[in-house]
Amino acid sequence: MRMPEVLANATEAIIAKWLIAEGESFTDGQAIAEVETEKALVEVPGEGDGVLGRYLAKEGSHVQVGAPIAVLTTQGEGAAEIEKAIAEAGVSLAPAAPEPTPAPAAATTAAPAPVVAATPTPAAAPTPSASLHGTRLFLSPLARRLAKESGLDPALIQGTGPDGRIVRRDVQAAIAKGGVAPAKAAAPALPNIPAGSFTDIPHSGMRKAIARRLTESKSSVPHFYLSAPVLADDFLNFRKKYNDWAPKKVSVTDLILKTVAAAFSDVPAANCIWTDTAVRQFADVDVSVAVATDNGLLTPVVRGINHLNLEQLGAVTEDLIARARAGRLKQNEIEGGSFSVTNLGMYGTDEFSAILNPPQSAILAVGAAKQKPVVIDGEIKVASVINFTLSVDHRAIDGALAAEWLAAFVKRFENPFWLAI
């Protein structure tokens, strides 16, 4: 069983958790392992029925794509066949303590044909975690969740993963000890810090992925931008009144997503992406929502917004955002869609232009709602205004079509009572 390429263009992934023990049987499609990629946790299923004969990669280890992570056996095969398959594939196992759950005797185990490949990349030697005094912590999503659930301060946990990264086993060790003792106090700061001093924060896998994708997008996709200041008082008042009566409150982002879907119903030709052979037109509206996490930006996809009412939409986005911040998204939940929404209004940002998320064709940047003087019916009045900026892939969408879509969005946004119909 090889490490799959669960994330496009990824070169390695981490064995987050084995879901079945050595010697345990599995059925076709049953999840065998949980793999941590740069952006999500992915369950790796078995292909066919069989038995997991032996682990070739331990939990928390980094493994190159295509390298072996386990030996699978079929009926009648046991330890001898496992050793032969490992030897024939030239796999060298690093000397290490055995797994806590030993493999049952081969004679009592029925078991899938050995499938092995190149030697897995060994985990880096343990180093102290970037820890206490203003230095950024590096935790795997699983480690972060376990520490939070156990009430442990990650800053007091010694990381043994690559570059001091705190991984699952470190948190479990701390839990087993009943907590961890505080680290030594930092030395007093020097009164005269040299000019130009700095600290290098190593790139996480997610940060590398973000840098790679955005560089590819900005350098290979012909962006153009349209912006519109939009009156927001009716929209914000509608949300307030809706939430006063609704059993489940909705966010500004939820209402924006619903308005985006309605604008696509008005201008369906804009719901498309560019491919090498055609412009692909979509019938349903699948929109990515930019979510800031401790490790970087994630963009889970809200699917079929045109089929969801406000209560359903609010439940879906709440779940996706919560799991994005906890590092619990599945790979298929961050792929697809033709459009993205990114909202920095909560930070007070007035206006910004976003970079496209390929292969999507457009992204809508949302600024803060601010009181501004505007001219309404020939009179100067004070009103809430939100600046929207649409970034567009010119290969798939021409300027006139983008302008038509943005006009439809603005009309829907400034007259939100259609949402109650």
C-alpha cells in the first residue's frame, strides 16, 4: 500500500493515524489510514478485501508520495510472505521500537497481495518545538485538537516531529504524564537589541502550498478587476430582523453567498471555469469560502447553494468553517467550485483585491460596512457602504459579462427582500 497523491502536486504527506491494527482485516472501500496533507485530513481506503499485514510507516511520520506505508496480505499469506515482499521491494525499515499493538501470528490471519514501493522518508530527528516566548508554534491539526480537548497548553509540550513540530504522539505522551511541567523561564531580554535582528519561522506545508498556488495563479492567469461601492443598510437590517425571528442565525457571509447564487441565476453564463479544451459551464452554484486558520488560509467549498434555504446554508457554512479551523476538512471539501468569497470586513478593511483560486474563474472580495456620505435622490445622506471587488479570469469571462454579473449582484444585495420569498 503506497502513500497516495491525495493533494494535487503534493510530494509528501503525514500518517496521522492508522485506523486498523496490524493483523486486522478490512473490506473494499473501508478506511485504513488517516493521512494529513498540507490542507486537510484524508481517509485512505482499502482496494479490495484483505488484511493489514504490517505497518511500514509510523503515525506522525512524513512519507513521500508513492512510498510504501503498509504491506497488505491475502488468504494464506503470513510473516514469511511479508518479509519476502519487503526484501524484493528493497524497503529498509528504520530500527525503532515495535508498535504498541503487535501483529497477530501469521498462521491465524487471513490476509491483500503485498503491494510495496520505495523506502519511506524517515521522520526528522527530534528537536525542541518552537515554543514559549513569542515564537510561533507548529502543531499538526490532530495534535492541536487533542491538546485543546485535553486542556493542555501546546507551548509546554516538547515537539518531536520534523523541525520540532508537535505531533499526535507528543500530546498523547503529555496526557499520559498528567500534563507537562512549565519550561524554564526565558533569559531576561538584553537592554540593547542589535538593529536588524530577526527570527526565521520555518515554512509549514500549508504555507508552501499557499505560496505555490498563489504564485501560479498570479503568474499564469490573466486577472482583471471590477469594483463597486454598495449601499448596505437594507441588507444589514434584513439580517437583523431575520435573526430576531429565525431559529438559527445567519452571518453576513451566509447572506452574501446566497446573493452570489442568485446573481448566477440572473447571469448563468458567468458560472464557468476555463479548461484546456473548453469553457466548462456549471448548472449548480458551488462557492469556496476563505477561512483564516492558525496555519494559513483554507477555502472549503459550499456546494449547491442554489438548492439551500438560509437555515440550511447557515448550518453548512458553520460546520465547514469550524472543521477548517480544527484541521478536519476532507480533501473533497476543498476542491471544485467556480467562485470564491473572501471577507475581510471584520478586520475593518475598506477595500482589497483578491487573487484567484484556480481553476475557479472569479473571487469576490468583501470590505467592511462603513458609514459614508452618499447622494440618494439628489440629497447627501449618511449610509452604510460596503466595497466589493471582483477579480476575474479573463480567459473564461469577458469584461462585459463580469460587469453584468456584478450589476446583478449589486441589485440583489441592495434589495435583499427577495431572500424572504
